[in-house]
Amino acid sequence: MQALQPDRNAATDCPPDDTLLDDLQRGAFDYFLRAHNPRNGLVADTARDGAPCSIAVIGFALSVFTVGVERGWMERVDAVQRTLVTLRFLMASDQSGSARATGYRGFYFHFLDMDSGTRVWLSEVSMIDTGFLMAGVLTAATYFDADTPDEIELRRLGDALYCRVDWRWAQREGGAMSHGWKPECGFLNYGWEGYSEALLLYVLGLGSPTHALTNQCFCAWTGTYQWENLYGIDFLYAGPLFIHQFSHAWIDFRGIRDAFMREKKCDYFENSRRATLVQREYAIRNPGSFTGYDRDCWGLSAGDGPQADARRIAGRYQTFFGYAARGVPYGPDDGTICPSATLSSLVFAPEVVLPALRAMWTRSGGHDATAIRASGFNPTVAEAGPHGWVAAGEFGLDQGMTVLMIENYRSGLPWQLSRANPVVRAGLRRADFKGGWL
């Protein structure tokens, strides 16, 4: 990847870029040590009191541990033991699909009780979150390759968990995958259609040696894509920035193309770069007249936001959404920036992300990275504090993306592991990806 840029903001005493990135990555890594239940390996969705486990955050944790070993932040034996506890629990958990189970057909309920590991909040068996979980399982099974009893067991469990997932069951008539399933009502009424973070989900489902999606599945999905030109930039549209990032945390899409991208003479990595530049241009133009938006304050995505009183801004009545998926340029937008989404564009456009990170550091008061670690901040809600509203606590998805995307920028380790995994390679080939490292 590109070399880290020298500090260009000495006037604010912001640390050099390599120091800032190291501090951000290490701080995000530490979340997974604090949020981990050593008895069953489950990981909390957020740092807030009483938060349940998110199965997607488990997937990030299993991936993050490999980075921690490489960076010297944890011992290999500790990472192996933490991973084994998680995989053993998942393998032995209740897969009956009952209202108090842990999963069904190899998939898992979105949210689980941190102690019992059973479903909470009437959540759905989530296909996409199981996909993130399995990405972590495969990452760990690829990285821990030693010929020791523990690492052999780790790989065996990882393979068994992945092969147990019945991807084909989750494929709806006509090709697309369902969003989820509930014991009370069966499959949800909507599927993974339109470009989204499900790119990873389809690749993993196509690569299965046991219950693979059919070949028509990926073509059915790409047939719902929306190619647009915004601000003079042609790209595969999705409004929230996380959609252009999550699959890239694990899979290196540089230079490999499916049929859709071959036709457009683009690839998904370049597409995410273009989406990043669209986001920045939207903030520069600032059509909603929100406070703070500019060339170094941008990034609309899914994240926490204020629930402040509505007010008039530029002649219109503006409400605030709390936690929401915000997007560019069609909204929703209430002036809330998701800093982890800005940071997660680092691999795509470091020349615009690094200045934005320095500006966010300065926004925190020039003492720490509070504004960058938060799930969201909103300078328009000025009454909330000297720097506007800032989300409380930390969110596991944000911290996981921070660790993995910084590591992909610095060393490419997560990408190297997925390149080496035969499941990922098989899934990409069945989706008709060609070229580059494939």
C-alpha cells in the first residue's frame, strides 16, 4: 500500500500520520479485549451497559485477533485460546431455530445474550451478519496454520462451521438471498437486491463445498444494480458509505472484475474510491447547510446520531434521526458524520482521508481522538457541547472496521489471508470474477 504521509498539520500539534493511525488502530483493537466474554467467546455489540452480543462483531473480533498477533499486541497463544472458546461455543450452540435458540441451519440470530448465547430482542436469523461472522472464522482458520493440537482444532472447527451454513436454503426463488428468517413468521419479505455490503455474502455463499448458492444467484443480484453519474463521477451507486467498505475489509477487489464491472471498465475497489470522492464533494457543496461540512468533514453512513429537538435550518424544518443509515446525495441527512466510515475509506483515497482524520482529531480539542472513535458526531447540534453532539460509547462494527482497514492500508494482511483461502477464491470464480491476483 502507499507509504504513510508526513504530518501536514503541525500547527494543531496533531501527531504524525503514522502515529495517529497506530493510536487509532490500537485503541480500536483494545475494544475487542474489553468486550469479549472469556466464558463463551461472545463479543458485545457496543460498549454500552447491557449490550447484547452481535454475531457480526464476533466475526470482526476473530479477524482483529490476527492483526493483534502480527502487531505484537497479544500473544499468539492468547489469540488461539480466545478463538477456540468462540468456535467451540458456536459449534455446540442450539441450532434448532426455536425462539430461544442460537441459530438455524448454520446461520445465527443477529443478537445473542452475552451470557447464555441465546436469541434476544426477537432478532432475525441474519444472513449478512452470519456472513461477517464466517469471514472472521475463515480468516482465523487461514492465519492459525501451525501444526499444534490447538491450531489444528481451530482449523477443524472453522471448516465445520462454514460447511454447516446452508446458504442454498437462504436463496429465494428467482435468485437473490433473503435478508433473514424468524421462527415466528419464516423468511422476511425482502431480499439482498441492489448493490450493498452483501457482495461478501454472495462470494462466501458461492464458495461453499456443501450448500452453495446456485450460479444464477449472483447474476440475479447484479441485475438489480444502479449505475449513476453524480458530480461528474460514474459509479455503482449506494448512498451510505459503509456499503462501499464492509466487503473490502476482507476481500481485495483491486484488479479483479465480474461481468458487470468488466462492462463498466471498472472494479469494486475503484468504485469505492469514486464513492468516497462523491461523499467528499457532497460535503463541500453542503446542500443541507449543515454546520461543519467541508472538504475535511465528510462521511455519511450507518451510525449513531442525536435525538435533538427539531429546528429550522436554511428555511426548512430539520429533524434528527438517532441511529440511522445516512447516505449521499439523496439522504437521509441530518448533519451527522460517521467518522469510522471516513477512516475506512483510507485504502481507497488516503490523500483525502488523512487530512480529514487530522481535522477530526483537532475537532476533539487537540488532545485525543474522541471524535474519530465515536459512532457519530453532529456539529449542527451545537448545544450538546463545545464540539457539537458526539455519540457516547463505542460500537464494535466501527472498531472492527478501523482495525482491519488501517491494517489493509499498512500491510494488507486481511487481504493476503483471503487471497490464500480456497473458499474465497472459489466463490469469486463462481461469481465470474477474472483477472488480477485470481
